[in-house]
Amino acid sequence: MAETALSAPAADAAPEIDLDELKRMRQRRNERIGAWALPVIVVALTLLGWDWIVRANEIPHYILPGPGRVAESLYEDWSILFSALMVTLKVTTMALFTAVVLGVGLAILFSLSKWIEMSLFPYAVILQVTPIVSIAPLIFIYVDSKLAGLLICAWIVAFFPILSNTTLGLNSADHNLRDLFRIYGATRWQTLRHLQIPSAMPYFLAGLKIAGGLSLIGAVVAEYVAGTGGVGSGLAFRILEASYRLNIPRMFAALLLIAVTGVLIFALMSLINHLALRKWHESAVSRER
Amino acid sequence: MEGIVPEEHQTGGSAGHADPLLRVANVSKVFGGQVTALRGMSLDLGEGDFVSLLGPSGCGKSTALRLIAGLTHPTSGQIRWRAGTEPDLGVVFQEPTLAPWSTVFGNVWLPLRLRGISKAAAKDQVEEVIASVGLAGFEGAYPRELSGGMKMRVSIARAMVTRPKLLLMDEPFAALDEITRFKLNNDVLALQQRLGCTVIFVTHSVFESVFLSSRIVVMAARPGRVVHDMPNDAPYPRDEGFRTSHDYVERCRAVSAALRDAMEHGAGHEEH
């Protein structure tokens, strides 16, 4: 009954929006709102719940500080935490940058020569499967500069996804397109530049997303192992130091900074991914329906 | 109708080319020392010929095309271009095989780009050939924004942009719907007539081969080889009128008979 009543005027109205369409539009609008509203609500509820648990049970702040206390610590210790954040961030970005340069460079070398790939790939795998915490002490014995040591550790962790993804990408060019390049007598360099590198882009960017997070983890873990303090120490050392002093609010504040940094790095990598691929790659193209 | 009578394949291909553009002389291709993909193929290609290679799957059509393209080398026999002629060809694959990261312009520019011709220098040539396949105005579109037929047109434009003497087409329209295929057949034929290039067209469609080609080479499988080499002398230009004519139907009937013969009794015709 309701259907017949609705369909009659709809036939007269010029813009053809049927019930399905209307439902879909409503659903899309709800999803758009939910995409930001839900996380905000969940985070707010978590904070409220956290605060309530701490208050209701009268938990002392050196065991579990409430969210207010953490925010306070973040504000009061900002100068210490911020300079520590900058150190960690420096190691992270430098490690990521080095991982990109060497990872992509080595992947290109691999694609140019099967012999080099067969010779060196085992070492890349060995570096990848050996836990960084077990190599780090050795690195700090042999490398004098603490910054260089941290950098090497973070780099080892971030390097492999870039290398392996880019290698896979460079080898995954459409074989008919490869034939076409051969028919036109393309040089090795032209094939690399106009065929393999564009084909490898989505793979490389997926590796970059993983490597971004890993370089932060590498930087933090390496600092735990290095364990030395002083002026140029990063967030991980501040966490260790705060735990020795039972300054739990500061531990939470530093942890919060690391988490936020990780999220921002991931968001930045996703943005780069989107900007680079939005014109042509299925993963980044927005679709109707 | 006389020209369409199946004749026994003879070494050296159909008559008449004193100085062929390309000569395929008794070429065989064996893979891995045991699988004979092609046995004793001979074919002379004259300038302006439109030759269809017609046969069931596994008859070595695509192998023949790859050999001519220089992507693989014959186990025995020779492929020779006319003395003083550089190998000069364009290829259209079964799939459009476009670079998805590149626009229509970028894809068509590619062969020229690989020869070191800059975007500015190639612009007129590229735009002209894009217009000639009916895609003017789509230069900036990406492949994913195009229909299957349009992608194939880009692929054809890319093959034609260097004005090759020889165009190789490997079942280019097999994956398209019939309406699109008819339209593309008309357009390819018009383009070939205008530019006067030589075409080798691999197909498994009798109707397509009769509509397009000036010569139909019927092949048989296991091992892949040529069994009939039939001239198809219906006058060009051929249009929709030809496609519905009695003459066309008769020619299709004759070629079908030759193809059936190749598939059923192919082994008996072996010469080499």
C-alpha cells in the first residue's frame, strides 16, 4: 500500500530518486557522520570510565593515574617530553628516509641483476628475522655514536618491508607491456623508468606504510636497549626514567606522545599513498556505490 | 567466388610477391625440445596485405606472431625483412595492455617516447592518431575510465603512432561484445586502407577473417602448422553492405569448410 502511494508522485517529479536511492543516501550520510562521531564518543567514554574507576576505587596515582593527572603531567613536563619527542622523531624520520633510499636502491639493483638478488637476499631475510633487541647490544658495542646506533637499529626494522615490497613490485610489471617495451627496443633504463617503477609504486607505498610505523617502533626499542640518558635522549628513555622514579603519570604522557606520533606517521603515509595513486590505482580510486 | 576455393598450402605462401616485405621461410618452433608449437611455416607478406591467421587454439597462431615480432627466435627456418628494411612494427595484444598510471595521451606517446621524442614534438602526431581511432577529447582520460572497446582503440592508436610498416594483431577483439567488435572491424579496416600498412591478424573467427583480410591462412593444431592459404579477393572498401551480402556468406562458408578440414583431417595434410 505504502509503495503504491509513494511511487505515484515520484513518477511525476523530475529528479528520479526512488526508495532505494533514498535509503542509500541516508545510509551514506549516516556513515559519514559515524566515521568521526563514533571514535570520538568511544574515546570520551573510555576516558570517563577510566576516570570513574580511578576515583571510585581510590587508586593512588603512582599505580594508575586518572586521565586528568596524565594531562597535567603532559602540560607540566612538556619541555622535557617535547625535546624527547623531537629526538625520537629525528631518529624515526632519518631511519625511514635511509630505509627508503637503501631499500629502493637495493630493490632496483635486484631487478637489474638476478645474481645480485640471489647473493644478497638471504642477508636481507636474516636481518629481518633476527629480533632487533638481540642485535642492538652488539651494534651499541661497535658504534660509538649513540645516534648512529639508534639509527641503525631503527633502519634494520624499517628496511625490509620496503625492500621486499619494492622488489615484488618491480617484478610484477604486466608481461605484455614488457613484450611491448622489447618490441620497441627500450633500453634497460627506459624499461625501469617507464614500466617497472610505475608498476612498483602501489607495492612500494604499501611497504612505506608498514615501514613508517616500524621505524618508530625500531627507534623506541633501540633506545630501551641503549638505555643511556642525558640531554639527547628520546621518549623511550623518559619512560624508563619515569618508571624508576615511579612517576607513572609521566610514563602515560610519554606513551601517549608515542602513540599519537605513530598514528600521525600512519596518517601521513596513507595520505602520500592516496595522493600518488588516486588517479589510477584501484585501491585509491573512489567509486560510486 | 573463384578466389576463395581452398588450395593446398604450398611452401612459399601464395604467389606473387617478387620482393616481399617479410618472408617467413620454413619456420619451426619447438619448446623444451619436445612440444612443437609451429612446424614448417612459410609465408610471404606483400606490402598492403591484410593476412588473417585463422585456426583453433593451439595451432601456433600466437607463436607465429611472437616469432615475427622478434620476441622469440625460430628453432629452425628464417624470418627475413626486405633487404634494407629495418624491422618496423606495431602490436595489438588480446588485452588492451595499457599502462594504467598513464593517460590516453601518455599511452599513445609511449612508443615515440621510447625513441626519444619529447612530449612537445610528439604532440601533433599523438593527437592525430588518437583522433583517427575516434577518441579525440579523451587524451587526458585514464584507462580505468574507458570502456573495453575504447581501451582497445587506445591500444590500436599506440600501435599506429609510429606508422609501422607491419601491424601485428593477436585476437584483439576476442573479448569484446559483437556490436563493439563489428564497429572496431570497420574502423581498423578503414584505418589500414588509409595508411596502407601490412597487417597480420590472428583470429579464431571465420566471419572476422573474411570481412577483414585479403588473404586467409588456415592453421591446424598439434603440431601447429599452415594447412590452407586462401586469397580473399572481395574488393575493398568493405562495409556493412559487404557483411550482409550473399558473397560474404559464401566466402564464410568456404573458409569454414577449410577450417573444418584443418581440424578434422589436418594431420593428413602434413608436408614437413
